[in-house]
Amino acid sequence: MNLLQTHLDGIRKTFPDLVSAVTESAGGVLTIAQSREGSPSATQEGQWIHSAYDPRKEAQSWATLQAKEWHAGELGVVLGVGLLYHVEALVASKPLGARLAVVISDIAAFKDALAVRPLGPWFNAIEWIWGNSDEMATQLASKSAPLRFFTYAPAARPYAAQHQALDVELRRLLATRQHGRLHVAVVGPIYGGSLPITKYVVRALESLGHRVSWVDHSIHHASYERFNTFRDPRHRLSMQSRFADVLSMGTLTELSEDPPDLVLAMAQAPMSLGALEHLRRKKFMTAMWFVENYRHLTYWQQLAPGYDYWFTIQQKDCHDALRRAGAPHVSYLPMAADPSVHRPLTLATNEQLEFGSDLSFVGAGYANRRAVLPRWISKDWTFKVWGNEWEGADAVAPILQRNGARIDTDTCLKVFNATAINLNLHSNTGEGLDPAADFVNPRTFELAAAGAFQLVDQRALLPECFTEDEIVSFEATDEVPSLIRTWLRDPVGRRTIADTARQRVLRQHTYEHRMKDLLAELGMREPDRLGSILRGERTAEVLAAQTTTPSELTPMLRQFAPDQRVELKDLAAQIRARGPRTELSREDLLILMLESYRTETRDLV
Amino acid sequence: MSRTLVIQLARLGDLVQTMPMITALRKQYPRDTIDLLCPEPLRDLGTLIPGLDRVIGWDGARWHRWAERAIQGIQPDQRKEIEQELAALCPHIYDRAFVLNQHTRAIVAGTLLAKECVGPLAQGPLSEQLTPWAAYVREIARTRRSNRIHLSDAFCGMCGLLPPGTPPRCLTPLISPSRNLEQIGRGGGPWIGIIVGAGDPARLVPVDVWRAWIVRFLAVLPRGRVVLIGHGAECERARDIQQPLPPSILGRIWDITGQTTIHELAQTLTRCQHVIGSDTGPLHLAAAVGTPTLGWYFARARVHETGPYGSGHRIWQAQSEDGGPVVPATWPIEPSLDVLLSESPRTQPQWSQWTSQTDEWGTYYSEAGQSSAPPREREALWHELSHAMPV
């Protein structure tokens, strides 16, 4: 009997469908080559997927590194199959009570692997995950154990797209199952576009039932602006930079007074690399939602290694750049809308008159908008432009409202609702449409959530957020006039599209969805930290029922409300609350001892 | 015969300052078993303290790891691991523990490892009521007023003991020094140890001040030798001190920063005729091995709080008008050289000079130009605080 058959026979009973699929596959994806040491190695698409010198030794080093983070009770999930040297090594390093699953992204490559070298009994104990990304995500989500992912990069690289799809789907599935309550500290900016988004994020997290501490730096805006009055730019920059450092220290102090489970910083949050490194040393988990165009604002280059997790509104090149700059984990998290703010309005007649027009644009006067918008002024329709930073844009002056004053969110909403066609033109510093048109701006989601009809410039990431039935887009500026004519003539069509877009936002694109996704991603990557809280495994009731909880703790846990999350610090506080004359058990003393060390680890100041 | 555990989980200086208490304890209970629990990295230092039967290392790093894991919930295997560690440290429970730190972990350790715990808290680990001695030490640390009772003696008071009278000395380390260290103290002299660094950056003497001190020292005492003392992280500082010095001077400097274990450090300090510096921990150790010290105290360092124990140590204390931390503008280079030349040290503007003495109530410091009689309030304090002593 050949090796392939022997291996398939070993798993036939448990994975009959997988065995059939392998049998039917033609294989031939891997090119087998002998390593210097004598054991078989392999290449795929011309790249080595195991060491050309000693695959076993390489696999052993990789596994030793991975296993450090792997805890009992977790299901390890390996991405990247190769010739399974690394899986074999990981099995050998497995902690007691842990299980191992391997994701098979390519049945043909798997078939090749099974025919190359004899695999031991460990092979039959692996939980194989296979199918399309939805099926694999469902299989993984159904496992009753925290997941710990291990990516063996050389073999996983050719399947990066499949793994990304699996990740997205799994995140979505896990997001629907979150019911634990986290304490999240949201660190906001001093001012700017990410400030309102911070408010939406805070509200979304609270709506999801989490406790939120908002480290609000907008209260310092006036002081920060004061430095702008210095004539010498060196003075201005020096003072603003030092001020940001002070705020960074202030953030650490605030975090230290009420340590959160997660520090979520929004773009432009005044957090220095030194402060972030300090937080890491003190075991605080940090994430940044970088709601900026990474090509325009480049401060991420300095901060990349500082945050544990980065979430960006762009993909591919942005992620590569962040990883090159030292970011440990980067994920995609698009913008969204807040339906409690971005909503359909019924306007009074005078409001309709003031804010209404056939065509409108709300936004700042970036170079491309100054160049493009005048081309769409016509006697065939009324056109109003709202917003600030339009100084010197003479061609826009006749249609600029309120002399180019900055307008607030309420006014924006009135304009969106009163306008027949809202133009949504992503900003850029050139003279035409954005040449690197990838991310989707918040305005797209906000207009859709408001039930307003929009024409938006096409973006690479738009189709995965909205279909053509939900959003009308254009790829060139000269398409726009005819689109305006067409849609001005079709109010019913406009309403249908706008309503469909709004439904899509409510279904998938609110800040609550984004925060669920973000937490699901973090829970997946940190199964024993955030993951266990999100799975609701830290409540008094669940802890008391767990067989892994020492029996001496059970009476103590019963004194908490069943759904109350209980941490070491809560147990210690309960012991202290009994008063100084209480007789302390050995369990009590150990808790007090551990708590004294925990407090020191988390003491930021 | 009773079994006693002394718990000192603070830093090097505090451990050295525990020596008088251990000496007094041994004097009072010559037949008892007396063990010491100290931080694992300082265990070697503990073995140099006379009067002890056993030194037990407390692995704080391991407790940190356990605490980090316990944040995710206490698992039975972890509980088992902790109990195994405690059983390995102390197979049999002690009759009593003397706890010298006011930190929860030391008090809890005492409660875990002994039947009776004598410490800073009057009624066990959950109590907030301090014993009179502990309250006194905390008050001194908080208000930073002159502590006329040395911390070493306060440790004795906390444990119901009187100071030993004669300052104890460390045991001589039983090691063969490396070739580099072997030369120290041989030929020429005097050999002066300079402690180049300080645990608190605010207490660092500037590199150029040390350089100036060395140049002046070797000018006034041409046969003198300098030993640069410090840990691994202070090697660069030692190099900076030496960099611009002429080669003729360099031949008279021994740089041993980063090269010594605690036993080797103790041995090196023994071979020096004086040790000078601003880092209180090594100064305490120098005093404990019997070497006179010259301390420059500034920033938050206070002679009455952390002056070396015993007689004949000299401290220059930077003066501030409001009693707050001081950044000195001048340095007592010449006055400290006067001491090495056995001359009466001249005065240094903005610094006061103090010399230590020892009597039946322990060590005290008296200011140059003032009476060297012991401060009167000391004895009164002893009576007041000892009246309500726990033991």
C-alpha cells in the first residue's frame, strides 16, 4: 500500500468526505525536492515552503516559538499545510489538554503532502478543516474551544486570499456570539475628522453593553490652538509636540486609575511611541483604528510597532506598509455610519428651501474638488456647495453657501435629506479623481444611512460594501452630468436606491457592526484574554460551574451576582471588604498575594 | 527552640539595613532557628549576613508570571504550582515571622509561612492600623522630616528589639577573586571605590564631576588608585568618565563595572580604603563590610533616612530652602578629598556635612560644627514607640 492510501485510511472514518475529495483531486501542486539533510522538502510556485537544508529543524524552531502562547483547553489552528513538518513539530509541543486543527486551503496540495513521507499516528488525531471559506469558518466557530491561530508563512503565503476570506467570515460568525462585557478605554484625538467618529465608536461600544472610558482630548483643543498663534513655526511645533506628550502621559495616568481590558485609540489620538511601549510592558492590550488615508497622513510610520493591533480602512499596500514599519497585526475595518445620527429627517418647508437643491456637495475645499465641482455647475439644475476651506475658489463662489462657514453635523443631515442628488467626491490633493481610489469614506455610509441619494466616485473597496443597486458610482468626471440628468428625472428610482442603501447600512455598516468585528478579531487573536471575556466565560456563574475552577473558590464566586464578570481584583476586593479582623483562608491569602503582583504589573504611573 | 523567619523583600539597601535587626535577634535568641526571606536576586547577599541559619530566595518574577496568568482566572494546576513552590521554600511552617516591609506581599507572605506574624500592621493583612513603629517610619517617609532614628534601628524597634550596640559586619565572601579583581587593594593607595551610577536618575552625579574628582584625587594623592564600581548598565557611564582622561591617569583606574557578582562586589568594597558615591544601596554595603563611606546626598536622598549604618561615615547633604529635592550647582569635591588627606574638611556652599556615630540607641548623624552628642529626642522616641511594641 502506498503512503497516500495509508494516510487516507487513517482518517477515512472521521473525515470520509475529505478522503473522497483528496482521492478525486489530481494533485501536482507541490514540487518535491530533497533537502541537504536528506529528508524531502518542497517548493510551490518556485518558492521553498520548507527549509532546503533541514525541514525538521526549521519546523521545530517554528513550533517552539508558537507553542509559548498556546494554553491548555485551546484549539490550535494551523494555516499553511506544506509537507506538515511544522504540524508534526507543533503536536510534539502541544500543551496538555490542547487540540490541533489544520486548515486545508488546497486539496491538491494536501494530496501531494500525503504521498511524500510517512506520517505518524499524530496525523490521525488532527482536526482537518476544509471546504470554502464559509464552510471552514462554520466548522471552526462550532468548536467548543478558544481558537489559537498559528500561521506557517512559507506554506500559507500562496493561500493568503483564502485565509483572509476565512478570517472575515469567522470574525463575522464570532461577532454574533459575543455576550461578555469588556471595559474599553477609547482614546480620542484633540480635534479633526476622527473626533466625531470617536463619539460614534464610544456610543456603539456602549450600545453593545461594554463599559467605555472615553479619554477625551478634545477638551484640550483650545490650549492646542493657542500654540498656533506663535509666529515662529519652530515654537509652534515644539509646543504642540510637547503638549501632545503631556496628553500622552495624561492618558497613561487615566488608564492606570481604571485599567481597561483594551485601549482603543482613534486616528490622531495623542499617544507617543514611548507611551505605547510602556503600555505593552505593563501588559495593556492596544489597538488603533486608523481612519485615515495612509498615503496622506504618515505618522503611522513612527507608531506602527507601538500598537498591538492596527485596523485600517485600506487593504493590501497599506497593510504591507504597516507591517514593514513594524505593526504586529493589521486588519481591514471599513468606515460606517451611526443610525442614531445619520438618519432620514422630515424637514419643514423653510428648511427644505434653505438646505434643498437638485445637486449639493458638503465638504472641505480640497484641490480636486476645486477643480472638478465647477464643471458640474449648470443652468439645468440648482447646485449648492457647503463647507469650509474654499478660500480663493472663485469658480465655486457663486454656489458656496454661508460664505464657506464650517457646518455642523445637524446641518449636514438637513442638506443630505433636502437634496435630490448628493455628490460624494473623495478628497485628494491632485486635480481630478483620486488615482489611488481604494477606501470608502465615511460620507458614503452617512449619506446611505440618512436615506439620501448619492453619486460617488468609484472606489476599489466600494463593491464589497454596496452593490450597484444600492449606490450609483462614476469612474470619470465626464460621466457625471449625464448621471445627474438621468437621476434628476427619476425621483422614484432615487428613493428606491437610497432606501436599499439605508437598509444595507442598517444590516451591515453601522459602528456597532464595526466594533463587533473589531472585538471579534481581537477575541480570535487573544483567545485567553479578550476572547474568554467576550465568550462570557468570566461571569461568576460560569466560573463557578467550570471544572477548571479550584473548588475552594466556588463559595467566593457564589457571593457575586451570577452575570457579574469576576476578575482577580474583584475577588481581592471581596476579601478586603470582610474587614480587618476576618480570619483569612489560604485561598484568600494567595489571592491577595497574586493581586499585589497584578497591581504592580498594571501600575503605569 | 523556636523557628523564626525574617522577611525583607525590598531592595539591596534595605536588606543591608536589616543586618542590625538580625544581629539583635540572634543576640536575644541564640538557640533559635533564624531564617531570612529576601528577593531571589539578593539571596547571595543574604548569605553574607551573620546570624542566619538559612537564606530563602523569593522569586518575584515568578509571582508576576503567576499573577499575569491569574488575571485570566486561577486554574487548579497553577494553584498546585504555587503550593509546591511555597512548600519547597518552607517545608515547615515557622513559629513566627518578622515582616519588615509595609507592602501587602511581605505581610501576606508572613501570614502564609508562619503561625504568628509580627509586622507593620497591628491586626493582620487586612488591617489598615499600623504599629507605632511602622506609623513612625511611614510618617518620616511621607513628610521627609529628619528621622533621628536610623531605619536599621527602626527595624529593630518594629520587632521589639533594641539595636545591637556594635554595628554588625558582613561575613567575608568565600570566593577567589578573578584576576582583574585580585589586584585591587594591592600596591599604592589609598584605593577609593567610586560608585558611578544611581538607581534613581535624579541621583546621578554628572560624569564630568566624577572626572574632575578623579583628576584632583590623583593630583593630591599620586599613589592613589580609583575603582569604578557599577552594574552592567553602568559600563557606558564608566567609559564616559574615563574617555578624555590622559593615559597616565588611566593606568591608575580599575573599571570593574558590570564584572562583579554580589560576593565579588562585597570583596572589592572590603579592599577599598574609602567608597564614595551617591547610590545609597552600594554605600550601605560598603559600610556593612567595614569600609568608611563618603556620600553625596541630593535629589530625594536624605542623610537621616538612608545614611550608612555605623560610625565614621561622612555624608554631604545638598541643602534646599524648602526641604524639597535639590539639583546641586556645586559639588563637594575638595571637602571629600580633605577627608582622604586626613584633614578637617572645608565647608562647601549649599551643602551640609554630617558624620555618623553609634551608641546604645543605634546610629545617628551629627552635623559638622554642631555638638556630636546624640539628639535628645531619640531616646524619648524609643520609649514612646516601644511602649506599645507588639512583642
